Amino acid sequence: MAKSSTGQTPLSLVYGVEALIPMEIGEPTLSYIWADEETNNEATIVKLKLLDECGDLAHIRTTTQKQRMEKYYNRRANLCYFKVGDLVLRNVNQNTREINVGKLGPTWEIPYRVSTLTEKGSYKFEDQDGVKLPSNYNVAHLKRYYY
């Protein structure tokens, strides 16, 4: 089955030819009966010569599909950038929710302060007392805290 991202089957990208059903399994067709071994070998050699171009075209199609997905995501994403010293709230999810609080419990945790900016747009946080949070602390859902 041809992939939508490359337009090729995985077998044709690896070996340069499509999979063929052996004679014992499939019924002979007119094209199979009239096929000549010499013509078939010539066609296979031509396909092998064009294999690099086929791989390049598949790479280009994959790259353009990724660029379209990135453009779609960036159009819909609401990115929020913080500065050092900003207060942020962390979303409470089922992992961090206190036991037996129920649906009337808080949806945001106490405010955390952005202590440092690291590379790639990530942050290090500390709580109100100045205790730094570990780097693996999940702060996936944040919003700015206005006081």
C-alpha cells in the first residue's frame, strides 16, 4: 500500500521494485503471459537507475508534509513566553490532585516563579519560598498569574 507521505510503497523505497505475486499463487493475466523476460530485465534496470530520484522525491514529499503540519500547528497554537521573575500557575491534573478533593477542588496550583531561562525556550521554576523545583517537574500547562 502506498504511503500518503511519500507516495511510494515501503518495498519500492527499499528495493526499488514493487512486490510481485508468484505464478503459483496468482492467476495468469494477459500482461503476464505476453511479458518477456528480457523486456522485464530492461525495465527493472531502468527503475534501479531512477531509484535515487524516487527516494529524493519521497524525501521532498515527506518534508513538505511535515512543513504543512508545522504550519497548521503554529497557526492554532497559543504560545506564551515568560520572563525571569514572572509568576505562573500550574494546571492541576489527576496525577497532582489531592486525594478526596472532588470536582470542587482547585484547578491551579500555587504560583511558581520563573527563576532562569534555559536553552530551547524552557524554564526553571521555584516556589514562593525560593526552593527550586526539580528539572523533571511537569509544568506542561501554565498560565500567567496576575496579582
